[in-house]
Amino acid sequence: MARPKVFVIFYSTYGHIHTVSKSIKEGLEKAGNVDIEVYQFPETLSEDILGKMHAPPKPDVPVITVDKLTEADGFLFGFPTRFGSAPAQVKSFFDATGGLWAKGALYGKPAGIFFSTGSQHGGQETTAFSFLPNLAHHGMIYVPTGFRNPNLFDNSEVVGGSPWGTGTVAGGDGSRQPNEKELSVAVTQGEEFANVVAKLAA
Ligand SMILES: Cc1cc2nc3c(=O)[nH]c(=O)nc-3n(C[C@H](O)[C@H](O)[C@H](O)COP(=O)(O)O)c2cc1C
């Protein structure tokens, strides 16, 4: 029997979420029970605007299309916050999934979320929480991370993330990079998510 397939789909302007996506993938691989494909959400900003935002070139990762979503058995969606919720790039992609919604094409498929904020209290929880209606309307099954990784209890330094999913804190100027503790949470999220997908597919 073919193994269930997980799509990791991220949007990242400055690379933090792209970095976290690699550890999410590592966790999925560690579980050893799913096939994995990694995509990025389509950009909606012009090169001119991206230049003014000092955004680096996009990574060499294929861009997801709406129709492709039907091929996956589960999804891990990653994005940086924009005013405490998902960026327009992600929202506009989901706004294009009405045809899939009408057919119930994503119904019953599990999904998890990972995220990034500039500041520690800039939306680590609201960014995931406010995304849930997208999943609910499609009838997707939200899979939280819980406190499975002990780093989520660590108060000795800044550690992003929450029971809603892996998080990183980029800093106001983007200079802070995901640290080992955050990336460890990402590996845990990937591994646990794969196990849920495999159980549901069994
Ligand atoms: C328009 C805009 C709105 C933002 N809103 C927030 C916010 O509400 N809270 C916050 O902590 N960071 C905010 N940020 C910072 C981004 O979340 C940060 O650049 C991002 O997490 C870095 O991830 P990336 O490198 O994957 O793009 C905002 C950035 C932009 C451009």
C-alpha cells in the first residue's frame, strides 16, 4: 500500500519559516511512515515591493497550486504573522480553494500549523488560532502540537512556539534566527504529525 503523503506548504518573506520548514520535514522523515513534498505559497507582492521590503530571493522550492492540494493526505502550513494573523499570500491562496470546498475535496484531511513573529508577543498564538476557520470550513482536522516537546516549558530564554504549533521569533529587524530549541519543537511536530496522518490513513 502506498504511504500517505504529507505536503509542507510555507510562505516566508525573510527565510525564518523556510528554515523551520526544514526541521518540520526532518521530523516527518524521522517518523518514517509518510511521503513528503515541500511547497511554498504563491507570492502576491511585486518584485518592486519585495525589493523595498529588503526581501531576499525566494528559495528553490516549487510553488503550490490549488488543484495539487487534493494529492495530499495531510498538510503542515507555515507562515509568518501579519498583524497577528496569516499573511495575505496565504489567505488569498485559501480564497481560491472554493472549488475544492464545494466538492469537499479536503474534508477529513489533517492539518497542522507553524509560524513566526517579529516579537515574542506579536502573535505566537493568535496567528495559528485565527487560521482555524480555514480548516474548519474545509472540514480539515486540526492537529495541534500540545506540549509534547519540553522546550515549550522553557522560560530561561526566548523560545517561540506554543501548543498550537512550532513558532520562532525573528526579532524586529529579522536578525534573530530559529534556535535549537525551536527547531527541536519543529522536529517533534513533524514526527507526531506523521504518526497522526499514518493512523488516520490506516
Ligand atoms: C506587514 C507586516 C506585519 C507584521 N506584523 C507583525 C505582527 O503583528 N507581530 C509580529 O510579531 N511581527 C509582525 N511582523 C514581522 C513578521 O512576522 C516577521 O518578519 C516574520 O515573522 C519573519 O518570518 P519570515 O522570515 O519567514 O518572513 C510583520 C511584518 C510585516 C511585513
